Amino acid sequence: MMLFSIIRFWAKGWIEKLYIDPVFHFKYYGFEWVTDLGSNIYLLFIICGLSSFFLILGLYYRAAIIIFFLSFTYIELIDKTTYLNHYYFVSILSLILCFIPANAYFSLDNFRNKITYRSVPRFYITSIQSFIVIVYFFAGIAKLNSDWLIEAQPLSIWISSKYDFPIFGNYIFQKKITHYLMSWGGMFYDLSIPFLLLSKRLRWFGFTLVIIFHLLTAFLFPIGMFPYIMILSSLIFFSADFHKNIIGYLRHLFKQFLPDNSKIKSQINLRANYNSLKRTMFSIISLIIIIQVIFPLRYIFYPGELFWHEQGYRFSWRVMLMEKRGYTQFRIIDSVTKKQFYVNNDEFLTEFQEKQMSFQPDFILEFAHYLGDFYKKKGVENIKVCTDSYVALNGRKSQQFVDPEINLLDYNDSFLNKQWILPFNDEIKGF
Amino acid sequence: MRHYKILSILVLSFLILSIACSKSDEDDSSTSEITYNQSQTEDINQEDSSEGTEDDQSGNDNSFDRVKMMTFITEEIIIPSYDNLNTSLTELKESYELFKINITEHNLEELRNKWLNSYKLWQHVEMYNIGKSMEDYLIFRSNIYPVDTVRVNQNIDNGEYDLENPNNYAAQGFPTMDYLLYGIDNDPVKVIDHYKENNKLMNYLGALIEDLAANVKTVNDDWNQVKNEFVNSVDNTASSNLNMMVNDFIYYYEKGFRANKFGIPAGVFSGGALPDRVEGFYSKNFSKVFALEAMTSIKKFFNGESYKDDDLEGLGLKSYLDFVEKGKEELLSDKINAQLIDAEKSINDLDNNLSGQIESDLIKVLKTYDEIQTAVVLLKVDMLQALNIAVDYADADGD
């Protein structure tokens, strides 16, 4: 699955476009040390691809998953312009998998070690299930806001612009009622799906919904692999019998390639070699899960409108909630002579970076500092960097975003509230 | 047997998907059976009534006829603008021939007038950097300034040059003609002397006029050929003609109009004024005229007003925006129009000689720039959001 994603990424020439072309990368707070490696980045993609290939085979599982986690996450950390919730999902999932023996039952490692385990501790399964529950839960909670439910935004904008969609585009998609149904439906889906999948009776019904919902989003929105990842991930909720069936089918399919079964020692229970190491694994996974519960809640500590200042927005499973566009220009000022000039953003940023930068405060601040350093070196003295920035959110008219008089060089990025962001002129109620 | 079950459910779900597509979401309302039934009947009703309305293309509340808009823009704005420019350039060629045969002050004056007229008409086509125009680099071949005078003089002396070479972009087109007609001397009598003495100079001017006229004609002919096909590409994809045209329009407003005509010469991007960077630097008194022409073409495109007939209004971005924003109190199109008019007024208050204005009262130019700039935000942020136009570069995933 992930191998396909890597190949797709490569095929589209995105490596070059996103990681090599830009002269400047937006870094995650706390990960400023990550560099783009120049053209060595192809090597990193090869490593990442190979490790996912080994994962599929189940060969040298533990090493493969750790390498996969590290390389995949590193690639993501290079530039936060490309932040996507589902990349983050993959990173966290692979992090959890680092501590789970997913090779226990059916993998080439079984042939290598000549041991196969009949059962694994329930906890391993539960941990992955609870992670997926968390994702859906937060995605659902985030939809409980007045823009989503009462204004049907941003779906109104998005769906009506799909006028070129076959059959439905020109009529049904233009109807307000359609936008409301989709908004409310999406909210109910996210909130109810974990329970449907957990309940034995409704599981097939739930899974059918998962397929319908994610395929629908895949048709309508440019969201890449996310739908397929979620569909496959939710298979974890099915019983062991179900998976044994699939495996049995696979075993049958590859029969002639597989070594003779008889030599493999079948061991009933992985629990048999339960030891202190395993206990450590359990506590690490628990810790990851707990952090996953707490981290998305950090927005509570920031005053003002979350959608506006986006402090606590990322890494919180807030998916497809905003239609936000911005326009941000930087003024380089000599504070003594009062001379000033505007920066051409496209001299430093790709268009994609510029688009992302123009409405996200941490991007604006980081770029301001970069410009400050750049023009200081060029000989601008007593330098100040101010911005003229305008942002429009969910169909509202644009409004000024950053205090234009404030010198951004006076501020550093941190988890503290960014006071230089002007308050939002409207109110969005809800979570 | 299990495989069968999986398979059948997969097939089933695909079926449901294809039938229900837009309404599949309410399946979730298994939590409340009533909503489910209601919404289903509603959707069926919608489908029924849609059959009746789809034949009726105009005046439909639920859909905006984008093809009609594209047709109006193409047939009433773009093509007539090119036709006019084409005719004017033919006249320019003729007056050049007269001037070449008979180098007099009067003929120079005629030549200059035809050049001025063509340059004004050029302001109406520069924004359509699409199709053949883009392929042929028409804008680069026609209106790159400031002029590379060193290069121009080299070309004249050599008598051999490749106008398609990007290094020669700043040594041809309207700006270079401006230099050749006005810039080589302040006194028209002396200009005439130059042409009398230097046959190579005369030839270079002729070559530039010939080349420009040929380039414009190629693009003009192409528009007439592709127009029917062109107007039908209205999907919401980055490569559809509709989206490219809107993106081009905004790009032109921001770069070709705002930055090139005002921002750069006023020193907005450099910290110090650069009065020699204005459009029409050598003839001095036409910069404002060009800018006002450009503003007229911007307003016509936005509002969907015919190029030739001022009273003829059709579908343009304004009607598209009003369709998307129906029911809103404060219309974005009104806001944009008000801002464009403010900007126009501000331009009107400037000296004809923009270069001189920059030197005498820069603040006034900077204020004009700010008025123009305010509309950039409205076009680029508010309008693009309202229309949710896919942009050129965003072919990466979103989430």
C-alpha cells in the first residue's frame, strides 16, 4: 500500500517540485534541523520504498518498520508546506507498528525464524483500533461548528464548484440542500463510524459506509491516497477469522512460491514469551495513544478563533474544514531612514509554498525571519519586516490578518499565543 | 463462501455509490430513519425537475452558463480587440512605407500617431496570455520595457539579429519603437536627420513593425480558428480555458498592470524610485494614457462589456460572481467595481508624464499604487475563493 504511494509520488515528479526546487523550506517548530539533503533525497525515497516493500513481504519486519517510520517521517519533516493529515496518520501508525509484532502470524519472517504464532496479545490490536477511533472522533468533533453545520461551509463552495461533475454537477451539486446533507452526513459519519466498526453486528454495515464515504470523497476532492488508506486501515476492526480467510486466500495464491509449511514450528501463543521487554512496548504504545488524545486538545489554550489563527489546528485531525485563501506581502523597512520596499515572494517561494504561506501565521513568521536574515546580509540596516496580509475564510470577505505596523522580527515562533494576529471579525461557534 | 460475501458487498456498495453519489452521505442517518426517507424523496424530486430545466439554458437559477460567458468574452471582447489592433498595425506598416520613401516631419508625425494608436489598442489584448499568444511569447515580443538600448544599437549596427532570441525581447516591440521614434533625439528634426543618415536604423524600425504586425496577425487568425473549441472548455480544472483565462486576468492585473506600470517605476519593490522604468518612457506623455486604456480593458473584461459597443453587456466575471453570491447583501462584484473606479480616478489625477510625476511627487504615485493594490486582494483572495477556481500550480494533494 505505502509502496504504491511512494511510487506515485515519484512518478508525478513531486520530489523535485516540492523538495529540490524551493530555495527555502518551511520547518516544523522544533524540527528546524531537518534539511532537504539536496539530490540525496532520491536515496531517501528509495530507502522508504524498499522498506515498505519489505513490510509487505513481512521480511525483517522490525527493522523495516523502523526504517520506514524514520524515512517517511523525515521526508514529511523537510517542509511543512506539504503537511497533510493522512501523512501524519501514516507516520503515527507506523510509529505504533514499530512496537508491534505484526509479523507474528503470516510473513516471510515466519519462514526465516521457523516460528509462527497462533495469537498475539489483544492489546496490540486494540491500540491500533483506538488510534483510528481517535482520528474519527476528533474529525467528527471538529465538524461540530456553526460554519460546518449552519452555513454548510466550506462544502457549499467546494461542492458547487464541482459543476463539471458528471450528471450531478450542474444541478444537484448546486442545491443548498445537498450541501447541508453532505455536511451533516459527514459529521454523523465521523462520529458514528467507530461505534459501528466496534459493534460486531453492525460491522459490515459500517465498513460499507467507510467504503462509500471515502470513495465519494476520493471522487470529489483532490485528497490523494487518504481515502484508500482509511478504507484499508479500518479492516483492523474485523475479527481474526476474517483476516485468516484473507491470508488463507493469499497463501493459496502464492502457494508455489512459499517454502514448505511443515518445517515451521507453530507456537500457540505469543504471550508465552511475555517478558519485561513486551511490557515496555505496552507502555510506549499507551503513551503514544495518550499523547494522541491530548495533543489535539491544545487549541483550548489559545484565545480567539482557531480557524483564523490556526494555533492547534495541525495534527488534530481537522480534516477538510476550511476554505481559506490569503494574500501576504512583506515590507522590508530601514527603521532609521524609513525607506521601504516590497518583496517579490516568488523570488523565494514556489507558488505552492506562497499559497500555503499566505494564510498560515507560523509560515508568515518563519518567512519574515528568513527575509530579515537575507536582506541583513544584503546590507539593509536597522531592518524591520512588516506585512500587508489579507485572508478570507469560508466564504467571508477578506480582512486584514496581521497587524501591518508590527515588526515580525521582534517575535519568535513558540507555543505561546501569537498576539500579532489581528482578531477575527466574526464568530464561529462550536469546537 | 466468505469471499463471496465480501465480493457481493463490494459490488453492492459500488452500485449504491453510483446511484446515490451525491446523497450517499445521508445513509449515515441510520441514527434517524425519518431524515433518511425525507432526503431521499427530496433528491428524487430534484432529479425529476432537473430534466425540465436543463433544456432551458438561460435564466436558470441553479446553473450559470459558463460557455455563454466564454462565448461573449471571446466574440465580443477578445476577437474585436485583436481585429482592431491588427488593422491599426497594418496602418502603421503603411505609414512606415510612406516615411521610408519620404522622410519628412509630417510623415514622422503620422508614423508616431499610428504607433500611439496601436500601442493603446495593445493594452486591450495584453492580458490574454493564453493559447497561441502564450505559445508565441507574444507579450514578450511586444511589450517588454525598459528597453535594452545597448542591444538595440548593436542590432542596428550589425544589421543581423534574431528577434525570437529571448535576449532580444527588450530590443523589439512597442517600447523599442518608442525609443526609435522619440528616444534617439528630443528634437523631431534631428530624429529625421538620423533616419536620413542611417539606413540601418530605418531598416531596423521596419523589421520591428513588420515582425510585430505578423505576430499579432498570427494570433488574431488563430483566435478565429479556435474560438468554437475554446469557449467549450469550462471545467473546473487547472487546465481548462475558463480557469486559465481567469488566472491570466488576475496575473495581468497584478504584474502587467500593477507592478510594471506603477509599482516598479515608483520603487515599490526596490526602495528607490526608478522613473526610467515607466511604459512609454521616451515619448514621455503617454504613460497615463496607456494605463487608462488598460484599466478600461480590465473593467470591460470583468463586467462583460462588449469591446466595440459600450452599451452591449453580456456575461462576464461580474455575472458569474453575482450568481455564486446570490442572496448576499454586499456583493463582491460591487466592491471590486468600486475599487477599480477609485483606482482609475487616482490614475487620472496623475501627470500625463508619469516619469516626471515620480520625480516631482512620488507620494501621489504610491497612493495610486495602493488603490490598485487593494483590488488585487479582492480579485485574488475574495473572488478566487467565491468561484473556487482551481489554480495553475496546485496539482498537489489537499486534505
